[in-house]
Amino acid sequence: MSDDRTEPFSPPADRLAGLATPEVQRLAARMAQDAFTRIFRLTLEGDQAGLRVAVAEIGRLAKDWVQAADGDEARALRLALLVSGIDQWGLAWCQAFGLTAIPAISALLGALRNGMDAGDDARLQQQFAAIGQGESDAVDFKMELRRNIHLALWHAMIACEDRDEALSILAALGGMLVALVAQMPTIGWRLVADALALIQLRCVADAAASTDLARETTEALFAVLRRTLPRETSEPMFAQANQAVIAWQRSRRLH
């Protein structure tokens, strides 16, 4: 009997696609990344004036984008995607770098919800619940968001010169990937396979990945996943990642 994990995969229908198309979902994930990156950079620089300007500007642009949706439910979903995405970036960075909070991110999340009435808040909570209700609901948002978070953490890890800091990020990233598989049994391991394929491709192109510490931590990340995940999950996961790398290499040779 064949393992259905090796068969071509068609995810269940995204029940939120009628309110937010795949393109809108991916845009929400990128907007969340851009917002977090800008706020975190200014936080590291200690630029309090810049942070206030950024929070106000990001909040205004985000609200304009939310209001452009057609209907209250679609607007609530756009806002839920943005808030969820920014929050997940913040949580990932807090885990990886041992932070208790990022105050400017909290301020931004609060600004995005300012001015909401009881009806708006109820619709927002409903859309939050809808995003998490099914693995394939808002799947394009989830794929774009997790891919970018995982890659950003890997880049941060291989850029480290301090071994203890690199190992701390390694532990956080490995834990996130394992947790993702547990939280999303059908799609999660495929998202991890996507991340592993991209990491392997970046290892070829990114000079930072060639240092001894970068190689050590990258190899350790793969080893953690092989050791921690059940064999029936890890084998197809690594096989899918390797197939993606091989396909990319073949396409390069054709060009």
C-alpha cells in the first residue's frame, strides 16, 4: 500500500478565499513582514521619534488597505490577517532572541484596532477564529508568512558570529518547525519541506552560509528535524525538499 504522503497533493478548499483571494492573502503576509521589519529595525536603533512616525504611517496605510475591501467581513479578514501576521513575527523574534516583548509592535497592533466598535471587534474575532479553524483556510497567507519567518530566522542564525547566540536561534527555529508539523498535520510538514528546500538553495548562493558556524547550525537544524519528527513524517518531508532542489538545479541547467 502506498503512503498517501508521496502522492500528488491537493489541499482542501480554502473557505476564506471568497473574502480574500490568494493574492490578497500573500500581500497581507508581505505587509505584515514589512511592518515588523521596519519597526524592529527602528527599535534596535533606539529611534523613538522614528518609531512613532512608523507606527502612525503603517497604521494609516494598513487601515486604508483594509477599508478598500468589499464588505464588512472582507475588511475584518484583511485586518485579522495583518494583525495575525505582525503578531506571529513578533512572537517568533521574541522566542529566538529571548525577548519578553517588543513595545513598538504592541503599540502598532493597538493602533490597528483603534476606533473599532463592538460590531467591528466581533467580526474581527470571528475572522481570527476562521483563520485558525482549518489548515487550508487562508493557506496562501500561512504559506507566505511561515516561509518568510523561517528564512529570516535562518538568515539571522547563519549571520551570527557568537556561537551561543546562533545555537539559541537554532533551538527556537527548530522548535517552531516541529510545532508547525504538530499544529498542521496535513500541510505543516509540507511548509517545513518548502523551508528546507529554500535553505538548501540559499546555502549555494549565500556566502554567509559557508562559514563553519553557519554550516554547523544548518546541519544541526536538519538533524533536529530528523531526530524529533516521526519517520513517516520526516522521510516524505525531506524527499519533497530534495525534489524541489533537484528541480531547481535542472531548470538552471536548461537556461
